[in-house]
Amino acid sequence: MAELAKYGMSADASQIRRHRDGRRLATLLATVAFLEAKSVDDTLELLDLLMRPSC
């Protein structure tokens, strides 16, 4: 799944469009899942930074 997400992040839309429906859907779903996880991680990291007491 990580390889599909990596490919989805680097490929052009025209490259993905050339794949069969199953491969195209798998690539897009893996990419969305990767981006969702990354956004949650980034949000939690930002929240952690905001919650730290400043000295």
C-alpha cells in the first residue's frame, strides 16, 4: 500500500488515467489514506506544540 501511495503522490493524473479501473482506484485510495494519516499526524504535532508551556 505504501508503494501505491508513493506512486500516486509522484504520478501525473494522465499517468494514473492510463491504468485499468482497479489499479487506478487502488492507487487513488492508497494516496488518500496516506494523505489523511499525514494530515492527522501534522495536526497532532501542531496541537502538541501549541499546548507546550512557553518558557
